[in-house]
Amino acid sequence: MWNLSEKEKKKNTEKTVVVGMSGGVDSSVSALILKEQGYKVIGLFMKNWDEKDENGVCQASKDYKDVVSVCEKIGIPYYSVEFIEEYKKNVFQDFLKEYESGYTPNPDVLCNREIKFKVFFNKAIKELGADYLATGHYCQSQLIEGKSCLVKGVDKSKDQSYFLYTIKSEILEKVLFPIGGIEKKLVRELAQKYDLSTKYKKDSTGICFIGERNFKKFLGQYIHFSKGLFKTLDGEVVGEHTGSSYYTLGQRKGLGLGGPGKPWFVLSKDIKENVVYVGRGEEHPALYTDSLTATESSWVGGTFKFELPFTCKAKVRYRQLDQDCTIESLDSDGRLCVRFEKPQRAVTPRQSIVFYQGETCLGGAMIERPGDSYHERGKVLTNLDEDTHD
């Protein structure tokens, strides 16, 4: 709970917390809560992108003004640091490389690993000497059997543990998630009660640290894409696309394909031939599989400590409900094979699969490839319910 007793507050007065301030309502309320809990709080804004958007607006400058306003309102010092080069080298270049290779990357996972909980963490803890780093993520750090573990946020509709699976226990020991134990509704209420300038600010949904953009136009500044063909699995040409990298498995909107019948969906891609294969219907069997292989596994506790085969829950997309699965094998290079109890829709290479045991996030891995689809296996699609969708 965010509100503490006077005795608990007094304990905190000797502890310094650096809060990662983004200029949004979540980090604003995180700083507010920590101040109310008695900590010595410092607001630290990260500038990781310095280019203006298509309207000539520098989002970082706008966000920093909100950080200044909030910090002055609640009475804490604030500073700004730049990690522009680190972000471009360790996150953005990888992001472009993945798209150029035809994948649909998730920069939030990489950004958390390389920026927020590496260079920013080191700045707060090692250089500034703070006792803790705090962020506005909707998740929790809890001691379980003497080790700091990553646990889902109380507000399940906002839980962000999916994006933090690469964080390690030794880092979590020094991290606070002030809003992880409350719901978004209360976050907004607290921002309004204390009249913070971010109280009605819209949540960011754009690219991590870059903001909301015309995505095709933005990506086109860095990568050249060639037009190609939409084809059915039978080889019939049904339209022309603007570049296969713009499309992801399971996508329906933005295809520009019509005609009578069920809506079209992206089923697969041939990057080499620049072909996007499509089919009609959300439950097309080519969209479903019940297995996958993944690489680059990362475990919050440092190592995988369970006997194989290991039964747990997992999700292959952020908004998906947890799915029953079994990790069947895991080799010394971090490559693993997973089988699901129910068919999974649009398992996408280079997205993350994240594993859970109850509310605890165990870790995750990068999806290498989905198993053969139900279409490829000639298997009837059964055992479906809404839990397999987002």
C-alpha cells in the first residue's frame, strides 16, 4: 500500500531515491508517493532522443517541462541526463536492424535492459549514490525465499512485468515500483488530488523514448522498403503491399485488401521474396501453433532452477492472458522448446515469450520460430477460447 505509518515514514528519511521521471502521470505519482512515504526524493529525467517529430515538435522538451512542473509542485530537486548515444547504439540500431530483416521487434524490452536498468541504474546508484532507483512501472519487487523477485502489478490490465523479464534479482534489490501495488484509477486520483500538471496527460503509446509518430513515414527515413505482393497460401496474388517489414503476423488493419467474405489477416512472410501471405478469417489454421522455439533466455533469478519438463504459464504478447505451457528442453546456450496446452495465435519471431509461476515472473526469451502451424500439419483447429487471443 502506498500510504505508510508515521513510524515507517521515519525509517525512510535516511534513504535517498532517484525517480526516473518521464513527464507522464505514472512517474509523477511515483515521485509523489515516495515523498509522502518520507524518502529523500530526486527526480531524474532521461533524454534519449533529440530529433523533432513530423510536426517540428521535440517531445523530450515538452516532457521535461512537465517533469519540472511536477517536481516543483511536490518540492523535490530535479535534474536531466542524456543517454542519446547509448540509446541509438544499444536500442535504436537493433530496432532498425530487426525491421530491415523483416521482423517485428519490441524495443521496450531492450530499452529496459540496456537503458533504464543499466546505464540509468548505474547513474542513480553508482554515480549519485542513491539507495534506490524508482520507476513508474506497474509491477512489484517482493522478497521470496530471501531473493528479490519480479511480481505482477496489482492492476492486471496495466501489469508491465512482460517488458521487464530481463531484470535480475541483484538489480531488483535496489529498485522500487511505487505504483505497482495500486490501480491506475488511484494513480489518476492522486494526481488530481495533488493537482499535478500531468493529471490528465494521455498515456504514451509510441516507440520507447521516441513517442507517437506516423510509423511508416518515420521508419522510411532510415530503411528503404520495396513494394511487393500479397498472396494467398495457394499462390494467388490478391494485392500489393508497401514493404513486407511493415506487416506482422495476425495483422488485420492497414492491409488495404477488401472484397466479399471474412477479413484478411497476415499469415506469414517471405522476406527474401518480399511476399506477404494472407488468408481470410481470424481463426485461419495457418495462424495457430501449439509450440515454439526461443533463444536468448533470461531468468530473473540468474539461472533456470527447475527440473525439465517444467509446467508453468506464459504469454507471447503483452496483452495476452497467461497460457498453460511446458518448457520441454533448455540447452546451455539458452535455447528452449515450449509446448502449449491450447493453440496459440500469431506466434511472432523476435517477440518475447515470458514465463510465470503464479504472480511471479520467472524470466523469458526471444521467440526464434513458431512450431508448424495447424495448416501445415493438416490438423483441425480445436480447443480454442478467448484466452488465446489478446
